[in-house]
Amino acid sequence: MPKKKNFPLRIDSELFAIIERWAQDEFRSVNSHIEYLLREAAKKSGRLKKDEK
């Protein structure tokens, strides 16, 4: 498994609340949901192959 990179993230409190509720709906932590959303966006834009993790 690739090593995870830690970094601080500043995010608008309203957007954070939306992501927090969304993550709960998907039974994920906020952190894993943000990673999921970023990974899906990278796949959609063609920057990450669909089978890469």
C-alpha cells in the first residue's frame, strides 16, 4: 500500500459541513471521503487510470 501523505487542509466551514454529512451517508470518515472524491475527480479527468489505487 502506498504511503499516505499528511498535510493541513483549510476548507470553508459550510463546505466541510456538507462533506461531513455526505461522508456519514456513505459510512466513511471525512478524511476518507475527501480522498475518495479527489480520486474520483482524478480518474474522471484522465489523470489517474481507473484501476490504479
